[in-house]
Amino acid sequence: MSPTRVAVIGSGPSGAYTAQLLTEESESPVEVDVFDRLPTPFGLVRYGVAPDHPRIKSIITSFTDVFEETPGLRFLGNVEIGRDVSLDELRTHYDAVVFAHGAPHDRRLGIPGEDLGGISAVREFVSWYQGHPDQSVDAFLLEGGRRAVVVGVGNVALDAARMLVREVPDLRATDIPEHVVEAFAASTIDEVVVIGRRGPGYAKFTNKEFIELLEVESTDVLIDPADLEFDADQQAFVDADPAARRLVSTFQKAAERGSLGRAKTIRFLFDRTPVEFVGENGAVTGIRLARTSDPTVTETLDVDLALRSVGYLGKPLDGLPFDERSGTIPHLDSRVAEGDDVVPGVYVAGWIKRGPNGVVGTNRKCALETVTSILADVAARGGASTSTSAADVDALLRERGVEVVDWAAWRAIEAAEIAAGAAVGRERIKLHRREDMLRAASPAPEYAGA
């Protein structure tokens, strides 16, 4: 019997877990091709997890093991679905197609002035300092300004705030590109204001993330003790939620510590709703805030850089239903569906399935749900495969001149990054230009004739 062949679109946590579990949970042979539009694997683990987090190395090591030790698993990078190969073609070549490509867009605040220069999605900022090939070298210039604001109180918001105050030696201990280190070294920003629309008891970031912020030696972390005086509803929420209680306890310690006279400051403002950005000559100069609990109370902060961190959104794909409100592909038990009509052989996993929530490990449970549905459908048709072979897929991509980056080619990119770091006394430096990645990779051997 021919093996079941599955295409997984996206090589981040949800895609990697889906590929791994397909081979572990199936009682019959399964081959999995993991596609990514970038030449590099790992998705948000490479381009979204803060580079100064030590745990990123263990996460990448874990997913490297998945790709290197899972039988029947291939990585096909630098292949964009819809450009290099269509959904209909994937459905012809594979028994199942799983979309696990995350949520590459961002939510907007929907307030006046949001399109002024100097206002960006935190996603764009993170992509820039992580060396994402879609971001230009000069996407963010940090000279000349003194105050940045981050609207949002999730883990990514705290990552951005922390990166804005990091000292150059800390940055050189990471793998971010040299031009990013230089931009941070030239930064004149010495205050970051983190704005939460609800009270501190409802903050979305974890206690661990906040403690890491308190450990940045160059920076004071300030919370107004008055913001920790809760109304009955917020107090009841905190009392009922152990994670919220731990976080509020740490907030109270930070408020008691107050200012230590350090060079930089991260200040938290809770119960503030952004109502308008103001600017001059097309650039942001301020943000007007209203008390969420009493909108008649307003204030305006001078601002030189503004980052909105209010959620990621998936993007629609030709040929598939899409829920504009949630930014997800609708599904029934992980099977892509429009209403009650299931799209045969097409599935979802990760953020494009459930929305941008959870931590890296959350994707394993989500992927298992998807894999369970795939294998149930395979069993329902008696295990018969209607797919073509891996060689047929390779031939299609070769005919179209696609410079496929396989796992060995990715390892060559990785070696080039380590060499670039060694040349300047750093452990590693990410290649941030696609052309440099492809030059380091060279075409995978089976595509050398493209």
C-alpha cells in the first residue's frame, strides 16, 4: 500500500508538531512535506520569540530534532503557495493539505491618526529586529526621539518594550543582524510607556515575562500604586485566577520599589484607552488617552515612536473560506469548512485555526486535534492513497524554476550565520536578505537543474 502523503503549509510550531504527530500517531506509513515561503524553518520561533530569551535555543533544538529524526518528513523552503504551486495542485499531489501558516497580519486600533509616520504594528518591529527578510534594513530609525509607547499588554508588547531599553552588550549576545544592533546603539529613546486598556489585574503577559523586565539593570520599571487599587469586579477576577494573583503580587513589589534612578524607564499606564494619535508634517507627535473607566478624563503624551500590540490576524487564501472578524479559516474539527460544507482533504492547525493565542506548547494539543481528524478520514477511506510521489512534486517545482531550500540547504544557511558571527566575535548573526540566504544555501541537489 502506498504511504499517505500530507502537505503541511508552514514550518513553525503548529506545522512542526503536525508533521511529527502524523508520523507518530499513524499506524500506516505517512510521508509529510512541510512547505514554507521563507528559506528558513521554525516560523515565529525564529522570527517572533524575543532573541534575548535563552529558551529560544531549546525550542529550536527541539524542532530541529523533529525535522532531522522524523521518518518521511521533508522541508521545502522558499516555496510560496499560490505563487509557486496552487491549492488545487497540492490537493492533486497529496492526500491531505494542512494550513499551519500562522497569522501574518495585525489588528488595528481604528482611531484617528493611526496612519501617521512613526506608528507601526509591533509585528513589524519584531520582524525588523529579528532580521525577517520582508523588513527593510532602515524600517526603524531610533535616533532623535525620547519616548516610545507600546499599546497592549501581552507578552509580545513586553518583548518590544524590553528590546527598546536593552544595552548593546546584551544585544550582541543574541543573533540579531549587525544593522539592528547599530540602530539600537544609536537609539536616543530613554522612556517606554506600556498602555493597557483595562486594569492591571487583566494584563495578558505572564509573571515570568514581567520579572524578566524587572531584571534589566539599566531600566526602572514604574507602576502607579493607585492603579493597583481595584474595583470589586477586578478584585474578584484576580482572586479567582492564580496567574493574575501572582502577577499582581509582582506589580505591587515593583510599585513599592519605585524609581532607582536608572538611565532608562519603562512606565505602565493601565485603564487607558487610546482615542487619537496627533502629529505634525505627517509624523506622530502624541497620543491622546482616555480613562477606560471614565472617558471624560483624558491626557495627551508626547510620542516619538508608537507600536500597537493588539493582536495578530490571519490572511485569506484563494479558494478557501475565511472569517474576516476572527482572522481565521473556519473549520469543523480542524477540517476546513464553509458553514456545514467541509472542503475535502484540507485542514488547519495553529493560529490560522484558533486565532493568535497560547504559547509554543499550545500548538501541540492543537496539532493533535488536526492529526486525529486527518487519520480518521484516512481510515474512513480504507487507507487508500490517491497522492502522487515526492519525485512528482520535485519535478513540478523544478520545471517552474523554484529555488527550493531543503533541510541540508537550510543547514548551509545556518553554517553561514555562525561564520558571520564568528567573524565579529559573536556566536551567530542571522542572514536577513533572502538573496544572501539563497546564495548560502545553493539550490537543493534535486533542484540543481532549475
